Amino acid sequence: QSALTQPASVSGSPGQSITISCTGTSSDVGGYNYVSWYQQHPGKAPKLMIYDVSNRPSGVSNRFSGSKSGNTASLTISGLQAEDEADYYCSSYTSSSTPLYVFGTGTKVTVL
Amino acid sequence: EVQLVESGGGLVKPGGSLRLSCAASGFTFSSYSMNWVRQAPGKGLEWVSSISSSSSYIYYADSVKGRFTISRDNAKNSLYLQMNSLRAEDTAVYYCARVIPSGFDYWGQGTLVTVSS
């Protein structure tokens, strides 16, 4: 099972909105509402930003939102801020026992 | 406060072994499945292994199956990863993470494993 496909990089100016896509298959993204998104700053551990496609954990800004259509999930960051500059990874539960979870290829978000 | 603290990483020669540990606190460890996820230098995240709350269900990535063994001790609130027959491509930061159905809600700070002669 291959990694989920994300754009390598996305950029935007402060205050703008950006969207990161995450494309999988019917065996992962399209088959379950178990898609999550992670933010990772350099040298730090990943942080959960979205779970179950569109739910935000307590403490995560409402500028972050998630959605899914078919085999593609999306993360939107609105009102882009300097601290949003980081790597972002999607992940999905899969129908296989190996891998049980699959990650996306990762997207570098740059705030211009 | 949920805390996950990994330890046991280091430099090991190809073919060698290493045992990683993850000490959990701030939640009822025995109620959660746990995972190991790794990240090679400059690369993306890779799921490695999962273990259910009572150790009844264990899963491995194909890349580590037969070489790595995940285990847990609920009495000690600890997760382990025994890594044998290590290869250069196993070089990575290894994170332990708490599982929710959708993914991983808490992560440790990671421990670096370097496989090199």
C-alpha cells in the first residue's frame, strides 16, 4: 500500500486561506472516516490537528478545518499566520492489517 | 497531562539489536492501543507497529515484520519495541503515540536510532 499523495509544497500570504489535498484509495481515505492531519515544526514531534476527517481536538485553532470527498481529504488553513509554517501530514486507517495506518507524503507550508 | 517519553535510542551496527521504551503517564494506559511511528532523516512519517490495549492484537509494517517486536506492560505503563537485525534503512527518529480510531492524538518527543558501521 503506497503513501497517500499530498502536494510537496503550498504557500500563502498572511491572512490568506490555503488548502492541502490528500489523495488515497477506496481502501483507506475513501473507505473510512478515519482521516487525521498532523502539523510538524522542525525538530518537533507531530501534533494532531484534525481527526475523524473534520474534528478538531481541544486547543486547536478553528482556523484549521478538514473535509473529504471520495478518495481525497483536504485540510484548509484560513487566516494564515506565521506560526502555521510547518510540515503537514495526513493519515488514514486502512482496510489492510499492514499497514494498519498510512501517512501522506507530507506538505511544506510556507507563509510568504 | 498526557506524557509519553521514549528512551533507548542510540548508535548500533548493522545486524545489531536495540530495545526502545516509552513511559506513559497522565492517562489510563491500559485502556488505549499504542503505536510506534518512525521518521527517517529529512523524510516523512511511517507507521511501524500497533498493539491493542490488552496486547491481543498486534500489527507490523511489512518493512519490519519478523525483525521488530512490539510489547507493553500495563502494570508499568510502558510500551516497548524490540528491534533486531537492524539495517541502515531503519535509521530514524522513533515516536510512540497513543491511538484513537482515526490516528494518533498524543506523541512522545522521539528517540533517534542510527544504524551505521
